[in-house]
Amino acid sequence: MNFAEKLKEFTSNWVQATQEPFSNHWLANFFRNDVRKDIETLVKDFDNTYQVKASAGAGNWANVPWLSILNPKITTTTQDGIYPVYLFKADGSGFYLSLNQGTTIPTKELGKPKAERRAESIKQYLLSQLPELNFWGQQEIDLRAKTTLGQSYEPFNIIAKYYDISEQLDNAQLKNDFLELLNIYRQIQPIYKEIKTIDFDSQPQLHTQINASAVMKKSLPDDVTPLSKPFLLLAGISGTGKTRFVREQAKLTGSLSDTYCLTSVRPDWHEPSDVLGYISRLGGDGSAEYITTDVLQFIAKAWRAIIDAELELKADDDSRLIITGDKDQLNQVLPYWLCLDEMNLAPVEQYFADYLSVLETREWQWDDEQFNYCCDPLLKSATIKQLEDKDKLRKALGFADAMYDDAWDLFCSHGLSLPFNLIVAGTVNMDETTHGFSRKVIDRALSFDFGDFFPNDFDHFFESNVTHNALSYPIYSHANKRYLPETDSDGYKSIEFLKSINKVLDNTPFQLAFRALNELLLAVISADPKDEQQLQAVWDDFLMCKVLPRIEGDYDKLALMNEATSNNEQSLLTELATILKQELNDIWPTENYPDNLRPDLYRKNADDSVLSITCRSKAKLAWMQQRLERSGFTSFWP
């Protein structure tokens, strides 16, 4: 057997072996001898001073078996230091080649929380010093471990590559990956001497700089899908994975420790200061001090990523901050995901009013590959000017370093506006403990019925057969013909589609205005459909995100007078379905064309092929109509 075959043999037999007596078991001996020997041969050819250690357990089966390579000039024990290691998943589904850190000694000396924080600091330091590490593998691992020791390997991981044994393992690729990591490991030796002298806890500013540097060097994925709006509402029953979805998006497009912030909304939030902070004069001398929040600090963090990418910051004639740069620079600016958990536990229109207003002032201007971006301030300059000690706020927001001097002066003079790379995602449950949404909020958001867009499939709980597209921030604010795809090059098809919808909504509270048309065209630009079927899929999703969430009411509110027979009424929902059957004819299943399907624009099959789904708005309209008939009232929300 070659190296790949031996690794597969061990991994595929692991779970069964753990059900059998450990002592002198053939698989444990096979691992310690045969598998280890192949690794040892590769290592000795590379550097004969390196040591190879392997463990399938000591007296009993390990939860996560491992095989590590140690450079004695860095560490001679797997309990401390940095080293490459093969970590095998507890469920036997695959294994990682990981650059990891010893967990036992740091945890014993510092305690678990502090040891993990230091491990994260070391990781970010290495990622900033060795940029190639950012692109070698993935920063997050999942070992399916059930023991404390097995789980401890996950937060100490620096970078890793995963090998699924259900797929064909390439022996040459396995060896090449291993030698690449050994070469990286060799470069760590002089850096590790510096790491040992750094006290990360006493130098928090250094930790901030390390994080910023590491994030700055990472680029957006090539296949990222831009959103048409940076404000999402994820609605669905509890436990469907809405918050996890936001976390996974942050991991796909950045780093969970840097580009993700989870804030739990409190029921007593009723004004913007609960989110963005406020001025306090409760100090002994009565001077004004700004009390910041996690949200405001995260917004400042997103701003630092823009500045670190060397985009130019200046003020325009209207005293608004402008960011200028080119399209290539945007690839270096990662999206920052702010997750407002249980967003409607408090009235969104009250505590989020400032954000909702400022959101509509975003303005992108493009001249070929060059862009300008500006937005009204969230934290106004007049507020900052009231402070006696502005440096205290500057430090709290992470702008203390001298490299941010010019930017801070501009913030003080013109305010702190919405950074373009900030995406706000609110998770929403609709029950007796929560507040509903006004059309003011719905009009400013992309509303996703999570069960329709990202359904839970119990049959694939352990291993999903679909993957989510990586999403990123929008780079347009106003539709322009020159941005439209060839499928709808002048926007006429989309305009006629929206006119047909608006004809049904005429003289109702749900009628659509210019904002809706602009956002439909932006959705077309963002999705870049290549054919009529894809274009209709964009329209279908637009109905689900922007039109149907606005519709709610009882029989009287949703009744339409039938022009043919003035004494007969029908539901607005059934009339919409009639119109959509014509407008979405390529994706609307009928008796003659029951197999009409559309591509999913937010997900794909695990093998990267197109995922075909049924028309979302058809099913939703039928559900809303049935709810109306059953209870006399209906709405979009589950």
C-alpha cells in the first residue's frame, strides 16, 4: 500500500476498531508502525533532526488519534509549541493535516480561556508574518470530538487541509501538501523565538495590529456572490440555523475571530443609543464621555480594514467622507458580518432608526474601474466635538495607532459613517414574544424566509449534499444601464415585470415605488443572469425578499374587485399567482410543464454543480392563500 492507501485504511477502520479491545489491536499497531514509517521516511529526507510521534491511544482508544512532527528547536513535546500534525476525525470520515499548537501545558499554566486567547494571538501573528499561510488551507477545523482533549485541538489550529476518505486520495498530492507544510514549518523557527518573548496580554494594541494585518492579507474568494443590499432579515422558526448561517458566511469570506460579531438584542432596547452608544456626564468632573458598544466598536473595526487596504479617505464639498479606490483593491477588503440575534425582541423601528435612515444615503459612483463611496454619518461630528477627551474614544474604537491619525482627524471633522464592507444580518422569530416589522424596515432589507432559502434536510444532517455560496457586500447603490447583463441589457424586461406586479398592487398599501425598481435592477446586476431562466430566478427571489414580505392582512384588506363581475371578489394573492404564471413561465410548474425548475442563486450542490429547485414564490403564494382561507388572516412570515 502507498501512503494514501495506508491513511485511508486506518481512517476507514477507526470507528469499528474503537468498539473492540485496545490492547495489541492490529489497527493501533498498523498506525504506530506502518503509517508512521511512511511519514518518518519523508521527514528524515527533509530534516533528520525532526522527530515523529504517533498515538492511537494510551491504554484506551484516543477520541482523536494523531501523528505529529516536531522540530526540537521549537518543541520536543506535543503538549506545547507549534508543529505539523495529522488529526483524524472521531467519526472516521476524514483527517486534517494541521499546523497546530500544543494545548496541555498552556492550558495547565494559564487556564483554558487565557490559553485559547494566546493561541489565537500566536495564530494571527504567524498569519501576518507568513502571508502564504493565509492561502495554504483553512483556519477552522471540526474533529467531531467528544472528549475535552480532542476538542482542545480545534481552537489551537493555525491552518489545516482536510481530506475526505469518501473521495479518492491522491498519493502525490498528499506528499506535496505535507512537504509544503514542512517548508512553512521551517520558516517558523526564527519567528517562534520572537513569539516566546511577546506578552500578548500586556500589549493588546499589538494583538489588534496583528489581527488587522492578517485580515488585510486575505482576499475575497473568486466565486463570491455580491448582495444587492447590506441589510438582511433571516426569518424562520427557532433552531433552523439562522445564526449559524451568518457565522459560516463570516468563515467563508474572512475570519470568524475578526470579521464576525454576534450581538444579542435585548427586549428593553428602545433607542439608537442601545446599539451605537451615548454621551455620559456621570464622571466626577461632569465632562462628556462617550460610552461605546460592541456594535460601534465592530463598525470601527470594519473601517480599519478599509484603511489598512490603503483606500483613500477624504471629504467632499458636502462635508461627507468619501472612500476612493479601484476594483482590485476591493478584493482585499473583506465583508464584516454583524449578527443581531433575535432582532425583533425589541421594536426595530426604534432602536435601529439611525441605521435605517443612514442606510439609504449610501452612494457608489463608478468611473470604469475607479469608484467613490460615501454615506451620511452614524456617529456625527457634532457628537464627537462635545467630548473633553477625544483620545479616549479613539482608543476605544481601535484608532490609537499613528497610522490612523489622518483618518481619525477626518472622523472628528465629518463623523463616522457606515463602512461599505459592513453587512448586518438580523435573525427573526415570529411568535408572541416578538415585534412585527413595518414596511419601513422591510423596504430597507432583504427578507429571507430561512425555511425556503436554506431549508433543513434531516436526511443530510451528518453530511450535507449542498453548500452555501459565499456572500459579500454590494458595490452599487443605484442601477445604471451600463452595469446590466446582456440578458436584460436595457432593463426593459425587469421594468415590465415589475409593472405587471404593480398593476395588481395598485390602490393597495403594498404598491411598489422607485426604490423597489432600483433594487430589482440591482438584484439583476448582482446576480448577472446568463439566460432567461436565470433572470426569472432573480425575479422570483426578488418577490420573496422584497414584495411578498410587505403583504399581510385579512379578507377585506386583500380582496380585489373582479372587473368582469363587479359583485365578485378574489384575493390579491390569487391574482398575483395568475400574473406570475405568465411572467415566470420558464420556471413556473404547470400541468403541461410539471418539471419547470429554476437554479438556486444562493446554494449549489456539494460537487459545485447547479442546484435546481422549484419556484419559490408559487409555493409561498399558495401557502399564504391557504392561511388566509383557514384563519381569515395571512402574512409572509412563518
